[in-house]
Amino acid sequence: MNDRNHDDGSKKVKNIAAVLYLLVLTFLVGGSYLHQQSTDSAQVPATTAAQP
């Protein structure tokens, strides 16, 4: 019976680690996407203003 409790705790820790991993990955990908969008939008007026 002690073995089962250990397995449940291990499963809980793995699930928490997986959720944290997904949150960090989402934060990194989302931040990269937002940074790219802000960089692209900042360059658009500069290229259109340079054209005659």
C-alpha cells in the first residue's frame, strides 16, 4: 500500500512539472511572437515613409 502512495505522489509531481513546462514554453513562444509582431509593425511605417 505504501508503494501505491509513492506512485500517486510521483504522478502528481510529474503532472505539475508538465504543466509548468507548458506554461514556460507558452510564455517564451508568446513573447517571441509578440516581439516579432511589434518589430514588424515598427518597420512598416519606416519603409512606407521612405517611398516617394
